Amino acid sequence: MRHSREGGNPQPEQLHKEHTMFQTILSCVATTLLLASSAFAHPDAAHVDVEGAWVRATVAGQSGTGGFMKLTAHEDLRLVGLTTPVAAIAEVHEMKMGANNVMEMRAVSGLGLPKGKAVELKPGGYHLMLMNLKQPLAKGSTVPVTLLFQDAKGTQSRLQVTLPVELAPVQGTGAKPAQHRHAH
Ligand SMILES: [Cu+2]
């Protein structure tokens, strides 16, 4: 039902929002199915599938941790940032072997997500870095994260996901059996 406030303008914004939400739900059914109940789409959600997402549990006194997942964009996008209420600082990081065989970690301005290609954020590689944690993250809890994407034109979009806190990578999260990874 529509109504106007006395002396005010109609509120087409609300109708528009609902319409957009409906479209988003339709176009992101695949994402929602993959994530089961662990995530929901934001009205302006980026068209990105998220699989096997998790955040590593912390121990007392630990101020930072990593988040991991497999991202498949439906168009060429870049993951350019993230926010989460549990950490004062959240960045996209890259970890790789540096000089003297020491693993080095650094923030990157973005991670390319070519259309249709699964890009894995995993321990020892790209990851979401949560720093200055405001609370310990216990296994069994969840962490809400908003991922920020940017397309080639610079248009930004977001995807809100809820990541389970785990001690190790999540197995059997609804991903297709053919996509099992084999650890070496
Ligand atoms: Cu890091």
C-alpha cells in the first residue's frame, strides 16, 4: 500500500527498493542455494557466487585472522574491499613466498575475478584479512562480511555474506562433488 506523508512527497523509494530486492533474489537464487542459510543477498548484490566460505577461529589475545572462500563472478569484476563489524580493519591480502623463503603478506588494492572463473581465497594465498578484532572469534559462531566489488567501468556493488567460524577449511558445503579439491 502506498501513502503520502502530509505535505510530503510520495515514497517511490520504498517501492523501488522492494522491486530491486525481488530482482536480486531471482537472479541470485544460485548463490543463495549454494550458501544455504549462511548468507543472504543485499539489494544491490554483486553477481558473484560464493562457495566454501569460512573465517579461521581465534584464540584469546589474537587480534587478527583470515577469511577464505571461492568466488565466481558472473561478469568481470574486482574484489576491492570488505567491511565487517567484528574488525576495525579489513583488507584483501595476498600471501606468497618472499625473500629468504619467508612467507610474506601484503594488502592488495584489488583481486581480479574474471567472468565465470572460480578464484580461490585460501590459506597461503589470497585471503580476507580481519585485523584489530573487537572480539575473539569462536568456532561455531558466524561473522557477517560485506564484500565490495568493482566492474571495469568503476561501478561498485556489494555482497553481504555470513561466514561460519571454523578451525579448518569447510568440507562438503554444498559445492558440486566434481569440484572436490585434492590436497597435496
Ligand atoms: Cu593477511
